[in-house]
Amino acid sequence: MQFYLFAANLFTLTAFLLGLSNFSRGRDSWRLLPLFFLVITQSISLIVTLAGSSGGTIADSAARTLAALNVFSAVCLIWVLTQWANLSDLKRRMAWVAAGVALFLCVFPLIPNWPIPFEINTIIVTMVGSLLVLSSLDRFSWLPLLAPLVMALAGLFSLLGWPSLAWGGNLLAYALLIAALHTEQIQQYRLHQFVSQGIAAEAVQHSQTKQRLLEATEIISAIPSLAESMTHLVRNMAYLTDSDLAALLFLDIDRPNWIHLGALYTPDRSIEPSRPAFELAEFPLLQQAIDSQRPQSVTPYQNKDKLTPLSALWAGDYRGPTLIQPLTAHGRAIGVLILSNPLSGGPIQSETKELCRRMASQMAAMVEAYRWYRHLKQQQNGMGGQTPLDTTNYLAILESLSEGVVVSNISGQVWLVNRAAERILGRSRTDLIGQPIGTIYGQIDSGEAIEHLAVNFSRRNEPLPTFYEDDQRAIRGQLAPWRNADREWLGIVAIFRDVTTTVRADQARDNFISSLAQTLREPLAIIKGYAELSLQGQLDEYSSDQLQVQHIIHTSVDRVIEVLNNSIQVCVQTNYKISPRFEEINPNKVIDEAFHNAEALAQVRDITLKRENKSVLPPIIADRTHIFRILENLLSNACRFTPPGGRVTLRTWVQEEREHNKFIPFLICTVADNGVGISKRVSKRIFEPFYRLDNQNPTEDQGMGMGLAVVKELVEAHNGRVWVESAVGEGSVFFVALPLSQG
């Protein structure tokens, strides 16, 4: 019996340690309490047995205590296997009642000469508890039920006078408890992995949507002239959305019931406009979109009658899936954008609808400016072209823009501010006019005040991007030179918009991903530790198949940890510049560490990993952690994209490169492989965040596409360069050039 109690102590202690890794945090942390009681119960049983035994028999009081502890162990086992969070309110109340009755059943065996054997109490607790465990499971599984059922069977063996079978049954029940907790841990790990993958996919999709929106904004913002703005806008919207037809219509300023066809574009120019102006009442769909200020999505299969009047805008009966996006300025509708596929018949994609919704305000600003331009042009033509445009009309155009406009004179003082600028900056124009324009934007990215840049800025014609952020707002814009007809410098035109919502959303997303990654690190480290112990044979003897499973778990955890590290790095670098901690380091030690760290992955993938030094490496001024991360990511990528039997070679040397009139020594590191290679078409994009190669190796998990983005960011933080030379099917060579000193 003493051997049984020693084994039971060991089993319950193992279950408690497993519970520490499962329930140390979160809503299930209370489950550590029954595991702790289970360990204490078995320890007390062992002490009572050793203290109460005499001549091979156990005293009556000690036997009653052991009986009560045996029943209490069954209660603890049921307690830890019950997932209370999954119980309904009624079942939870019934469970509390059952728990109270079970505790009374634990006390009865302590009463002297109690007629009912304690095994009956144990069987009652385990059988009723099995129903409770079953009702708390998300989905049916035999493993959590086996432990209480086997313990009930052990109680039956004890009643029949088979103590050896009873002790063996109890030990088997504790072993099944360990198996149930381990299985639950694996399920939680898979759930966390699934959630992490979902969040990563959402972040990738958000990044791609944001990138598409930025590209669209840059394309559409490059207006050749105000007169051509409508044609420019519809041409690019048709290109960006891959639509058969794109059209812009705007309401007349003098006659709000009339709508004008500002521009019509089809890639093959097969559709022509019928006439330039119409009464709005002729088109119920347009009237509905303008009145409701909500997009209208129409298909010809369900709304043929509604599309028939709209097809009158085009010369011919062209009907297809159509999106009507209203454009509003200052709370009132001024026009609509129409996208349609009358030729291909393809549906309007949800991505297209979202792009139009996000860009509606920017398009509306362009349409409003064009409306006033056209209106003033007509006024001028009506006067025979003899009267110049009134200055107040120009100001009216500026006031209609949704983007802030601030203009400074030649001395850098503000002299013109529109209404949108007052709203975005939160200051009246009376406070702004006469102030240096630098007080509005604060500091530019370079750290120099705007006045200090005026001289250099006056020599350039390209817009200068700016960004300002404080606790309340974030503003992004551009500075453009203001020149007269003789190209003389007159001042600065600042055009900007409030991007607080977008910036805050990006920050919240990045903070969430970073927090999630940090939280997942601890349980992953525990799983990795257990896997390492299993591989080293310190926990138990495993078969070759079981060791292979443990090996897969170990390498998968390493991969997840790498993704988490890169996620944190990308989230940090999204909003902040990386600031290396420069110090003199021995590059040989860092390279050795990264090389040996990659040997495990290379061995798993059956890849030959070599290192070649072409020269003695001198000390370098750099951040040791950053240099290690650069080499780690490059070697890891090379091993993953090289087939089994391939080779990866790390080479390092020092060479001087000429910059201006002097030679500067650089540490050159190359990672070469004979893997799948990279085409020239995508070689420049592989350093972008979240960019992944398309099906280069379909059997390999390519990760989230952040490793090379981190490499580029870290190398550039050291004033270095990174590039790749590759060909499809011939492998790749990644080059990193780092200056030996910073200054």
C-alpha cells in the first residue's frame, strides 16, 4: 500500500505541475485549487499510513481518515475535470448542491462504526460527477470521463475485496487525469494558434487594404489640371476597380435638380455618353442615392426596370451589376460615382465597395472644386471673357474643399486659411493668420523647423510630405512651393487632412497584436520545455513515432515563437523608429551564435549549413541583438525555402566602399542557398511587410511575410544596405552591408 501511495503522490504532483502550465492565468485558474488539494490529500494519506501502521495493519482511526481522504480525492478529481464556464446557470446551481452533498459524503467515513463502506461514497461521487463532467464539455470526449469511471471501478474492486486491483485502478485514474489535462493543454494550444492565425490574417488583410487605399489616393491625387480632374478620376477608378465603366455625375450649382455627366470612361472605349445633362427626376436610382446619401448596389437580374432609365446615360442598352456611390461635401450631396460591368457582367466586389466608401470624401472634394471651376468658367465665358474671375470666387472654391489649406507668404507667415483647416487644427483663422507656418506643423520628420527648411525647399518642385501627431490628433499632409508665372518663390502651400481615426485604429491593432504575442510567449515556452524534456527522455520512454510527434511540436513552437518575435518587431516599428543601442561588439561571436542557432533547423530539414570567412572580422559598432536578429531571419528563410539535400552558406568579409571622396569599411554578410529562387518581378517587394511569395513552395509554411521586412528595418537603422540576387530555380543570395562605425 505504501508503494501505491508513493506512486499516487507522484501522479498527482505531475497533474499539478501540468495544471500550472494550463491554468496559471485566465478564467480557469481556480482549477489549480482542486489539483493542490489532490496533492495534499495524497501526501496526508501517505503520512497517516506511515504513522498509523503497526505490524502491517493500520489503526482504526487511521483507516477512517484514509477512507475520508479517498472520498475527498474523488471529489477533487471531479472538481478539476469540470469546466464550470461551460455550465448554464441552472446546471451551475445544481453542481453547487452536488458539491455540498459530496463534502458530506467525505465526512461520513470519519464517524466511528459507520455502517456504510466508504467505497459506496466514492462510487456515488464519481458516477454523479461523471454526469457533471459530461455536461460541462464543449463536445463529447471519452478521455475526461474515463478517470472518474475508472475510480468508480476501483471502488467496486475494493468492495469485492480485491485491494491490488483497487489500488491499480486508482493509479490508472490519476494517469487518465494527467492524459486529460495534457489533451486539454494541446487543444488550448491549437485554439490559441488558430486565433493567432486569424488575427494575423486580419492584420494582413487590413495592411493590404490600407496599401491599396494609399496607392489609390496617390494615383488620384496626382491631378494634371483642374479641367482634366474628372477624366483623370474616372480613368483611375476604372483601373483600380477593374470595372467596365466608370462615370462621374455632379449636380448643377444654379439648378440643383439637374445633373451633369462630368466624365465617362471605359477601357475599350466601346460605350459613349448620350447627352451631357439631364433632369435628376428621370433617374430614380440616382435620386435615391443622392437623397439617402447611401451607396446603391444594383444587379440587372433583380432590378432590370431600375437600370433601364440609367442606361439612357450611355448610347446603347448597356446594363450590368452597378454601384452608385454618392459624393457629399459639407453634409449635402453634390454628385455620384457610378461603377458598372455591363460588358463582363461580373459582380461588384466588396473590396470595390469599401474602396469607394473610403475615398468618397476625397473624390467629393475634387468634384466640388471642379463644379466651382466649371461654374466660374461659364460665368467668364458669359461675359465674353473680358472680366477676370473675382477673388471671392477663388476663395469659395477653397472653402468648399474638405482638406485643410494654409498658405504662407514669402517670409513664412500665414495669410490664408480655409474653413477645413480651422476645423482640423481646432484654431480660428484670426489666431492663425500672421503666425509662422512652422507653428502649425511643428517639427518635420527631419527634426528641422519649417523655417530652416524654407531655403532648401524653395529649390525643389516636389511636394514635401509632413506628419504631425499629439495626444488629441494626427495630421498628414503635403507642403508645395508657391510660385508665380515667372517661377519666382512666393511662399508655401500646405494641404493636409485629419487622419486621427486611421492612426488610432492602426495603433490599437498593433498594440493588440503585440500584447497577444507577448501573452502567448509564456505558454509556448512551457510547451517547448516539455517537448524538450520528452525528446531528451527525461519524462518517459517514448516510441519512435511518439518522439517524432514531440519533435514536430518542438519545431512548430520554435516557428510560432519566431512569428511572434517578428510580429512584435513589426508592430513596434510601425509607429516608432528603431533606435539601436550602439556599442563595440565582436561580430564573430554574434555570427557564431546565429549560425549554431540555425543548425537545428538545417538538421531537421536535411540541409547542409556552411560558414566561410574570407577575412578576419574586426570589431564593429552595432546593436548586438539587432545583428543577431538579421542573421537569424536570413538563415531561417534560406533553410525554409531550400529543399531537403540542399545547402545554405553564410559568408562574411570586410571591404571598403567609396562614398563621396573617401573609402568607408563595411562588414559584408551573405546568405546563399540553392533553393526555389525568386523572380525579378517580385525581388523588390520581398522586403515589404506581410509580402509573401506566391506558391514558391506549397508544402512549406511561409509564415506571415514579416521576417525580411524586419531585416530591412534593422539594417537601415544601422545605416546599412540589404539586397538580393536571385533567379527562379537557381537559389538566392541575400547581401547585407553594415558600416564598421557609426558617425
